[in-house]
Amino acid sequence: MADYYAPDRKAAGVPRRIWLLVLALLGLVVVGALLARHVYYQDLQPRSSSQTTQLFTVDRGTSVKQIASGLQDHQLIKSAWAFQLYVHSKELGSQLQAGTYAFSPSESVQQIVKTLTVGHVKTNLVTILPGRRIDQVQADLINAGFDPQSVKKALEPSQYSDLPALAYKPANVSSLEGLLWPDSFQKDSSTDPSQIIRESLTEMGQHMTPDLQAAFAAEGLSPYSGLILSSIVIQEVNKPADQAQAAQVFMSRLKSGSTLGSDVTTRYGSIIAGKSPNNLSFDSPYNTHLHPGLPPTPISTISASALAAAAHPAPTTWLYFVTGDDGNTYFSTNLQDHQALTQKYCHKLCGN
């Protein structure tokens, strides 16, 4: 009788179970990929049917990630992730152009990206950006085509004494620093820069509502002090979601009588004195490492989120924070943790 091999049924069943498991895993991968693909294409679609346009500014050097986050924060797109993936998949990152654009939620990601790559900016607009010193605003207006002498004259506060925003400024302050509301303003060949400044100051007066001033008062701040704190917050913290927590840290230090310890105010003092912006030891009234309390004036234009944060600090107990090179802000309750977070996340910005 010829020998033959009879396979072990139990042994033969193991590969079958493995194959079933592999097939099941493959099925999950395929389903997951199809689901992700569906979500991706859905997120490329318009956020809504609203035709209302918003002005959106892309500064020079802004990354694709920052543009995507900004569009999502302004509720112009569904997903920052989908925007980034689309731009990178089409290799369009280097083609996105700086400028001020008018977008609406009814536009798809593809339409918005096309506008950004073609550079269809709103050429009849002049933009005052958040977080700009008054000398930078002056340069921006000149770059927008205004005569330098007319810009210099337009920034003299005395001609706007009829506007509510000027009532916040102490009599001994001779600058509009921090009083200009950031926005885009219409411009044609006959526009004088003083018209732009007047519109901006008018908007500031409208944003400084009685409720907002009451909120400042509840924190022990005058409207002008609130603007000072707002300008520090916007310079220190990139993300609007973190600004109220940063405001809480500063308010805690103010109420305890300790120094604010803000690098951005100290740098501002160095810059306006013509010194190195990285000279944190330079002694000026703006050096909040050396002098307690707020600096004498705001240090830049503000934003709606920074203004709200200063008026309504978060109910947290943080004592320290550092904004890292990645744009995220890291909070802590003790110096040891703060130093560790600084060492870990802040190298370029902190000079480490």
C-alpha cells in the first residue's frame, strides 16, 4: 500500500483563522481609508451657503498651516487639516500669495486656494494689521501708496479729539499707539490717510462698549490700561484660545504687585529707543522685568480676541506661561515646570 500524508485537521484550521483575521484587518483598513477619503472630500466642500464675505489677510512668510488655521478660525472652511492636505497634494504651498482677500463660507477649498495662488487681492483696500507697532502701521500706509508726509500728519492725535477713542488716552501720551482698530479700509486715488486713521479710531470706540469698560473696571483697569494689557497679550500669545489664560497670569501678577516679566514689552522699549530688540536688560519704563505694573502705553494694535481676553481673564490659577517655537502656549503653576517647558519648547523665540 502506498504511503500518503493526511493533513491534521486541527493544524489546517489555524492558517484559515489567520487568513480570516488578515482579511478582516484588510477590510477595516479599506473601510477606514474609504471613510477618511469621504471625510476629506466632504471637508473640501463649502462650509455653508452664506454669501457674506469676510476680509482675510495673509502676511508674507505665513505658513500653509497658519493660513489653514486662520481660515478655519474665521469659519471660512470646514477643516484646516483638509486644506493643508489639498495644498500639499497639489504642491501649491509655495504659490500661495500674501495679501488681503475677500472670502465667503460658500466657497470651496479649491476655490479659495485658486484665489490665493492667483493673488486676486482686494487692491482697493488698506489694511491695519493686528499686533503692529505704530511705526509699522506708518510704514504699511506708506507702502500702500500714501505720501510719507501725509501719513506722518495723519498719525498726529490732536486732529481726532472729537472721537471717543481719544478720551481713553492720557493727556501726557502723544501717540496713537494701541488706539487703532485693525481692519481693512476702502481706498481710492482721492483718499487721505487721515480718513483711514479716523475710521480705525471710530471702530475702536465702537468696540470699547460700556459692558467691556465695566469688565475692565471690575478687574481694576481703566479702558486705556485694558488696551495696554490687550496689546501685551496679542504679542505674547498666538492662539486666541490661549489668550484669556495669559491675561489671567498677568492680572495675577498685577494684583500681587509683582513684575509682569514680559519680554515683548521690554523689547518694545528697546526698539523705540533705537537699541537692539533682543536687549532684555535695557532699562526703560517698558522693561516689565525691572518695573512693576503695566508699561506706560500699549505696545501695538490689538485684536478682538485679545481685547476680550484682557476684559475677561480665564478663571485659572496659572502663574507662568511660555509660547513655544511651535506657536503653542504652555502654562504652569511653578517656576521649575515653567523652566522645563521653556527648555523643551522655546529655543528660537527664547534665544535658547
